Amino acid sequence: MDILVIGSGGRESAICWSVAKSKSAGRIYCAPGNPGTSKYAGSVDLKADDIKGLLKFAKEKKIGMTIVGPEAPLVAGIVDVFEAEGLKIFGPNKAASQMEGSKAFTKNLLKKYKIPTADFGEFDDSLGAMNYIRANKKYPVVIKADGLAAGKGVIIAANESEALNAVKDIMDNRVFGPAGSKVVIEEFLFGQEASILAFTDGETVLALPPSQDHKRIFDDDKGPNTGGMGAYAPAPLITPLMAEKIKSEILLPTVAALKSEGITYKGILYAGIMMTKNGPKVLEYNVRFGDPETQAVLPLLRTDLVELCLACAKGTLSFMKLEIDEKAAITVVLASKGYPGNYENGFEIKGLDAFDGMKDLFVFHAGTARKDNRVVTAGGRVLDVTAVAKDIRTAIDLVYKNIDKVYFEGVYYRKDVGRKALI
Ligand code: AMP
Ligand code: GLY
């Protein structure tokens, strides 16, 4: 069957790479795609949020399965639109996508069904939020804009004046745009974070190996937050026993809670988990594959990705099993100089074919473009170099021994991706 992948980042590059290995995949398209996805998938000149255009394309080409990468089209209801036309699509519908689209929705659901998460208050006026902060007095405290804010929208305030300013910035000055019409104020959780990406059809949950993102720009988790500078899997922080506990006490109860609310969640459920001294707690849910976690996790997946997507869409996931390579993978993001602040685009990328034909080293394109037969930088996060090896130590050595073979002016990457796994 023909497949359409929606998106254009490193995550979508890894999805296209994985789909290309599927026995069920015929022609593969990626909208809009990038020079990296074009190795596996024909690029379609449609933006990821052009739902009408994508629907028309999928109908014309008789696409058998559409896989949605980013959250924006999911939250906007692309799944409802495709399903209404009888098209198969992988991802949660609009109601289910509130799990990422509204922090207040998720927090209230978790509270109602007693699923472990940080204590919180929800406010749609700044006065109420400020009174709560003044009465609460526990620091740090976490202030979150309610709606989608492109991975931003979370402020960790060290004291009362920072917390009050955060509320003013989010609600009165709307620094994160309309997402600031409501805030969630949360207890700060101490611990290490892990990402659990799980396939679900609304009943069965099959979790991929746990991974860890590296959100800060500099080594040792210093500097401002980014979209993610690297990831590795499996994260030893989550032992197999703990993974079972997270599945039975968090993931399964979450899909069951949604079901009780009349919502069948289909697609990837991505849990951001904080391992606290009182056990795992939900930091957030995302409704799609993580970026860059996917670039480290999919290379470990042996089961056919297209078959998994179909089973989620059809509600037959209980007949599937996840086969996972007993190996480790690491992905390191090559970023433009200046990211996550201002940066320049258009630098030629050299060495992109350095790992061609290799089974344990890959370059996934994230922010790249083609210009006069050359591939140039076209984003803050430009490329993801992934290595797979028998264990995490070997994977780290492999990636860092080879990473400089791919090069562009001003290239920056973290040197400590995966180090936490060795402690
Ligand atoms: P979110 O988008 O809700 O995951 O928040 C982004 C990041 O902020 C998380 O990955 C955590 O690093 C941090 N964070 C969010 N909520 C909390 C919390 N309650 N306690 C500690 N850190 C948090
Ligand atoms: N790795 C963070 C995210 O995908 O949201």
C-alpha cells in the first residue's frame, strides 16, 4: 500500500527510513519532506498543517496509510477529517489530541483517575493565579501556558517574584501567544526524566524502549532549552521492571481513563515521566513520536512499522508483538551556530554520504534544504547522527568517532549525549 508521512524534521526522516523497510509499503511520500526523506519518499509540496491539501492528495493517490509526525495537524483534527473520508491515518483524533493540546485537560484527567502526576492549580485569570502563588509558597514552582507553545511555554520559577512575573508574561503580555489564556501552576518534581513512546489502539499498549532526551543546549544540561539535542535508548534509568510498572500504573490507566470519557486514543502516546523518589509521575503527554527520541528508538524496532500503524488504526494491536533489537542507540543533533537563538541558514553540508550503506550509522536530515544541487542548512537543528551498537558505551564511542565526517560551517553538537546512561 502507498504511504504518506506528514512532516519535515529529523523525526519524519526516521519514520520514512523505517517505513521504507516495511514489507507492506508501496510508494512512499513525505509532505513536505526534506532532502533526507527524499531518499526514501517522494517529496510533496504541501505543508504539514494544510489539512485540505493533504486530504486531496491522499484521496487522489489512494494512500493506504498516512502517518502524522508533528502535533499541530493532530490537534487541529486531521485524523477526524481523514477518517470521515474513509482514509486510514495513524494518530489520535482531535478529542484525544487534547492530551498535548491542553495541559489543563491532561492534568484534570490524571487527577480524576488518580494517575500519578504533580499537584497543580488551573487558572484563566492572572489574579487567581497570583493569589495561588502567594498562598502556595513552595519553590521552585512550574508555570505552564495551557495550549500549544511549540515546546516552549513552561517557566520554572525559583521564587515568588519570578513566579508572579511568569504569570504576567504568559497571561497579560501573552509571550507565548494565545496559549496564555489559561495557566497551569504545578508542584516542581525532583528527579530524572525519561520518555516512553507507546503504540496504542485505545486498549492495548505496546511501549518502545525507554529513552532520554537532552533538552538543554550545552553539556551537563546547561543553558537554554532547545527542541532536543540528542537522545539514547534504552535508558537504564527505567529498568524492565519499572517499564512494566509505568505501563500498568500510568499508560494503561490513561488510555482506559480516556475511554471512560468517550475518547478512543489511537497512535503514539508519548509520556514524559519524572522518576521521583515516590515513583514515576507524569510530567506531560505528547500525542506523537518524540523528536529526537524517535531517531534513537526506531532503529531498534524490528517489527514492521506500517503493520503497527495499521493495527493501531484498526484496533487490532492486541494481535501484534513488539520485537526490539537487544542493542542500544544514540542520536546526536548537529545544530546551527547560535541555536536556539538566532542563526544563519544556507551553509553547504559536506560528508552526507559518509555512512551510506552502513547498518550501524545513519544521518537523518532535520533542517536541510536543496540549493543548486547542494544540500544546505535550513534550520536550527540540522542533522541527527545515529549509531546503533551492542551497548550504549559502544554506541557513544561509535557516534563520536564518526560525527565529524559530516560537517557544515558553525556546526555545534553536545559532547555528552548518553553519558547519563553510564553513571
Ligand atoms: P512539559 O512541556 O510540560 O514537559 O515541560 C517541559 C519541561 O519542563 C519538562 O521536560 C521538564 O524538564 C520541565 N518540567 C515540566 N513540569 C515540571 C514539573 N512539575 N517539575 C519539574 N520539572 C518540570
Ligand atoms: N523530545 C521532546 C519532544 O518531542 O517534544
